[in-house]
Amino acid sequence: MRRLRSLSTRLIVYWIAGSLITFFILPPILNLLMSALALFEPATNLESWTTRRARMIVADALRQDADGAKFIAMTDDLRSYAAANPAFRYAALEIGTNTPLRGSSHELAPFFQRLEGFDMHAAAFHLESDPNLDARGFERTMHTPIGRAKIIVYGSQFHWDDVFYQIYASFSAFNMVSYGLSAGALSLIALVVVRRGLAPLRAVAAKVSQIDVNSLRQRIPADDLPMELSPFIDAVNTALRRVDDGVARQKRFTANSAHELRTPITVLTTRVEKLAATPLKLDIQRDVRRIHTIVEQLLVLAQISEKPETAAAPNPLDLVEALVAIVADLAPVALDNHRCLELEAPSGPIYIRAYRWAIESVVDNLIENAIRAEPENGVVLVRATAGATIEVIDHGPGIAPAERGMIFEPFWRGGDDTPGTGLGLSIARELAEKMQGSIAVEETPGGGATFLVRFPPCEAVSASEPL
Ligand SMILES: Nc1ncnc2c1ncn2[C@@H]1O[C@H](COP(=O)(O)OP(=O)(O)OP(=O)(O)O)[C@@H](O)[C@H]1O
Ligand SMILES: [Mg+2]
């Protein structure tokens, strides 16, 4: 059977199974055990275990003949019960007159007949003539097929099948209805309790789903949660702490490695410069520059994640002025590669809150990529709009929609035919996001890639705020 996944359904099923056993099956068995150990008055047990069944059999045997005379018929049940209980006596009396019905035992009726003026509803007694001192008789007023009557039984003995009868009798219509109602009510309570009890867990789940590598310091508060969930919350918090420590160690390792590599690279650069000018020297110089760039990129990444506030500058920066300087620096590089680099920007300033080095790093990365992608003699366009958006537009192969989600991942590269590490765009995204901005890629109309960097614009600079 498939395990029940819903906690409320599980609670209800277990409760119904448990209560069925507790209400209907356990009491007869416990009673039996107590009787066996003689923990209670034998008479009480005799009543509950044997005579209840005996009385029902006698009551069911009551009939009325054509003349209206009532009598106890010898039914199959009565015959087999009497056969199994040799000392069994029984009688039925009319209510009011206490007249014994035909078929009643002569030993039992006389006492009750003498009780004129008394309507005895229930009684236990012992016949003095009986040498078995534990033998008990019971009298009860009962509903029978021919109306109310007093049923008297005496000398029933306990048999094992009485237990099954007792269990069977406990499944009466009345018991079933009252059990059904209480089961319904408790099921509703279980539903409400589970739903309400687990509501804080849903809030916690929403909180946990927000946690990413930048918010690993968060911990889940266990205050509002049911106590039973504390071990789970503790485990989640411990796991978060471990992951946080691990990530911090990794970041430190990257930062330290990059930092340690700086000095040998500087030494290497100086040594290479001393080499005789040959084509091999130029190749080695290019390789060393590449290694230098990678190490610097790794350092920037480590710096960004260590100090999340690094890129958000306290003072506004004029984006247009920054872009003019960046494009001026990179235009010769583009020309060397037989491409053009152009800037399109409003004549006035556009203010954003960002450090200049961060903007330079983002835009440099995008322009480098665009120059690489742009076909020979093409034009890479850098456009700034008044809404604090930078667009870097090329007309190269563009980026397939399926790859647009991956290009910002560290070390992801489209192919090995161009030089690069695959860190440029991931650094650009980290920086843009740290400046409360965003970065996205679209297709250039007519083909190519357009990278869009958006920043929240800030109010015009007041006179007191230095740039
Ligand atoms: N303008 C573009 N046109 C086409 N593909 C691009 C463009 N910009 C980036 N890509 C693709 O995205 C990949 C990742 O770019 P990213 O800048 O992160 O790394 P890289 O340029 O390969 O190396 P790095 O920037 O670290 O030197 C590139 O390898 C390239 O395949
Ligand atoms: Mg790049």
C-alpha cells in the first residue's frame, strides 16, 4: 500500500484504527482478562459476559399465539444455549402483574410474583437452593418482539464464544452512530489542528526557498513552530551554517590563491621583458597578460562576494562621462582589431549610484566581448539612455535563446576558438546586481547580441554632493 503522504489523513486513519480497537475490541478482552484474574466481583462479570447474551436469547424467543397468549418458544438459539449451559434457568414475566409466561422455569417466577406493588427493573439474586454459591441470576425489564417484558436468567456459564458475542454486540447501531459522529468530529479537529499547526512551516518554507549563496548567513527562527519541528529546523540551520562556512572557505581560497599568484606574475612579466625580442617573446607576453587578467578577475569576484556593499557608491556618478572615457580607452583596441567603437549618449549627464571602477569593469567586459563577436569592419555601438540604461550592441552571431541563461555562469564559454576564461559576464552580472541594477541579453535587430545594463536612476545631484 502506498504510504499516506498527507499528515491529516494519516492522523485520521491511525486514530480511527486505534479507536476502533479501543472502543470495540479492547474492552471485552480486558474484561475477560480481569475475569480470569478474578479482579472484580464474579457477579458483575457474569452479568456482562454471559447473562446479557442469555437475556437477549430469551427475549428473542418470546411469542404470542392466536389467542393472544404470550409464551417462551423453544427457538434454536435457546435450545443450543441451554444445551451448553446445563444449570441454565429462564423465565419471562408480564410487566405489572408479574405473571410468568408459558415456558418459564418454576423455580424463578415465584419470588417476583410476590413483589406486588413493586416494578423491579433490574436485580441480581442467588437461589438459596443452589449449592453453587457463585451462581447468579439476573432480572431485567427489556424490549422484546412482543413488547416490554421482564426477563430472568439464572446459572449461565462463561464460554469463550461469549467474547465474540460481546464484541459483536458492541457494534450495535447506537454505538456505530455515536462512534461515527465522534470520528467525524475528530477528523475535522485533526484537519484543523494539522493545518493550523503547520501554517508556520509554510512561512518557513517560503523563507528557505529565498536562501541563495548570498544569503547563507540567514537562520530559520523556530519560535512560532510546533516543538516537534525543532529538530528539523535545527538540522536546516546547522546545514546552512556548514554550507555558509564551506562557501566562505572556498571564497577565501580563491581570493588567497589569486592574491598569491599576483607577485609571481609580476616577477614573470619583468623577466619576460628582459628577453631578447623574438616572436616567442611576444607569444609569452600575450600569455602572461592573459594569466594576469584571469587573476585580476578572480580577485574582483572574491572582493564582490566578500563585501556585498562594495559596488554601491555613496555618491552619484555621471554615467555619460564614465562611458565617454571607457569608449575613448577601448576605441584604439577596436581599431587594432579592424572594428569601430561608437558611443551614442544624451548630451546631459545621467546620474547613477555606482563606483566608477565597477562601471568600467562591467562595460569593459561587454565591449571586449562585442569586439570579439563583431564581424570585421563592423561597428560596435555603446548607447546610454536617459533611463540609466547602457546598451552594448554588436552584429555578430548573437546568443541562442537556449544559451542566454548560461552565459552569465562563471567559466561558461561558447567555444574555444576565442580567447577568454568565461568569467567576464559573471563578474559583470555580480557587479550590476550589487549596484541594484540588472543585466540581460537580447537580439540586435538584423542579427547580433545587445547587452542591456539597467541601473536605478538617482535624483539630480544637489550642490552639496560632490561627484
Ligand atoms: N557579444 C557576444 N556575442 C556572442 N557571444 C557572446 C558575446 N558575449 C559573450 N558571448 C559568449 O558568452 C561566453 C561567456 O562570455 P564571458 O565574457 O563570460 O567569457 P569570455 O569572454 O569567454 O572570457 P573572459 O570574459 O573571462 O575573458 C563567451 O565565451 C561567448 O561564447
Ligand atoms: Mg568576456
